[in-house]
Amino acid sequence: MSTTALFLLALAFLASAGSATHKGVWWWTWSGGNPPANSGLNLAIAFSGWTSPDQAMAESSSKVGGLPGQKYLSLGGGNANGRWTAAMVTATTNGCNSKKFGGYTGIAFDIEEGDNGLSGPFRDCFAACKRNGYKILVTISHSAPYGVGDAGTLMRGFFSDSNIDYISPQMYTTGNEGGNDFQTAGGVQWSEYKNAKAVIIPSIVTGNMYSACEAQFKTYGVDIQGYIQWSQTITQPGGGSPPTGGNPPTGGNPPTAGGCPAGQCKSKWGYCGNGPDYCGEGCQAGPCNGAPKAAPKAAPVNNGCPQAGMCKSKWGYCGFGPAYCNNQRVEGESDENSGMAPGILAAVIVCSIIGGLLVIGLLVFVGKQVMTEKESGERF
């Protein structure tokens, strides 16, 4: 990526913090309580994992009254209970026509597993629901349903359908990720989302992942206008909505036994998020700012080796044994040119000088003898 592209991506990231128009949550029908009243959410989905309208309605009945903002009934999910068939699509169409989904703003179609050939039935179902006053939200696993054979055909039909109000690609697989997962599915690329008539509001693990998600979508030419978070611990774009005034927020749920999602800190109040209010003073777990750093390496001594007795090799590395100490200085010795003691070194030098003088004298003597023999031979 070029320097210019990186600069533009950074600007997009900074400009996008807190810019989400739609802030939603997938509220689990099996969890206790309701979303916090002061959460800042304006969209909430009662999620049960059932495709059957009757089953989903039954399990969501205790939640609908406490959902903030626009209230959606979720139909579908990522297992056998949530698998879509032609019969389940027809049951939903009949439910919309009979206006059985009272109390809800709309229907959230969670389409992850299903039969082939459902593009037409879904199109008719969405049209019927819109005619009867329900908004339509479609969510899929990553860029397309992972468990539908003709997922590409299905998604391109969704992109062109004007009856769909929101499309929400899920940017996670397990719901415990510490960042947005942009893997693709069904041969559908993220750049194709710019062709959608619906508003794109991705589903992300926590709200404080939104800024990064928005910046990444911009690189595909896609403008997103909000998010729906999966985690039941509510956070906000730009680092979350941490406790203020010395008191934790009311109505919120602390982390379960599994703790905070990977990459997030557990604040002194027991809530999950990122930034100084979570990772600073009082942080209980996660990448806390006050966590002790790794102990520094041993400081070099004298010639740069960290331990007495070590040798520095000719390559400049420290260690023990012949590979390091042959004719090399041992840590603690004073001379840097040899492993010999100073007295022995001096004796060697003196002997070398005397030996050199003797050799020179011998050469001079031999030379004179040769010259004498040559002169004698010339006389005769």
C-alpha cells in the first residue's frame, strides 16, 4: 500500500470515530435483563436463533418491551434451528400478511444456512412484510451465507432489492474476536456492497470496533452508517462509554466467566472496552497500560559481554568455549589482543626480537661467506 493510501486510511479512521448513525445490539433472548437504559442504542434485535416465527415469538416475548429504539424480531441463525427452507420463508410471509409480529418495528432475517433457490421466495417475503409496515434487516455470515449453495445469487438479489432497509454482514465467526474479520464467503467481494440499495450497518463484536470497521469498508468504496454489536456488554465507537463520576453505569452486565473479549480490558468497574478508562488505573485484566513490562536484558559489562568469564569472538559475539575464546579476550582480562597474561606476552615479545636478530646475523654471515668464495675463485 502506498504512503498516500495509508495517509488517507488514517484520516478516514480518525474522522469516523463516533460517526455511527445506527447503534444496535443483538440481544440474546436467553440472557437476563435488557440492554442498559443509558446505552445510547437506537436499534435492538431480539435474537433467539429460531427460523420458526412461532418459536421466535415465544422466546422473545419477555424481551420486546425492554428493547431500546427500533425493535426487531430475529428469524434464523447459524444452526439447524435457524436453517431457512421454502416452508419457513412462506411461514414468515404469512406472518407478515397477518400482522402477527405486533410490537416490532421490523424483521431481522438471519440468513446463514439454507436451501438453494430461495431468492424468489425471499423477494416475495420482503415485499409482503414491507406492504404490511415492517422494516426489513438482512444479516449474513461475513460477505455471504456460508451454508447456502447459491449464496452469490442470493446476495446479488439482496443488493438490488429496494424493500430491504438494512444489510448487516457479520464481521466475526465466534463472536469473541478482538478485531473485525473481513474474510469473504460465497464468492461475494466486499466491494460489491457499494451496489446495495439498502443501508449497510455491519454486525461487529463490540461497538468500539466500529471506527476501524468503517475505515476498512471505505477502502472498498463502501460507506457504512452504523453497526449492530454482538457482545452483551455495550461499548461505543471511539473507545466506549466508560463509567463516569466514580460510579459504574446502571443496568449493564459485567463480563461472564469467560471474561472480556480478546484484546479488551476489564475496567475497575468490571466492564469491557479499550482506552485509558478501561486499560488505565484500576484495570483488572487484559492489555492493561499498567501491566509490568518484560525485564530488561542484562546490561553489558566492560567489553560488552554480560557475564564474567565470557569471551568476545572475532565476530563480536559473546560466549564460552573455543569458538569464542580461541585467541580472544576473556571478560575480566586487561589485554584486548590476546588471551595470554601480560608477563608471558612480554617474554614472547622479547624472545621474538632476539630470534629475529639472530636470523638477521646468520643471513649476514652466510652472505659474507658466499662473497669470499666467489672472490677466491676469480683469482684462480
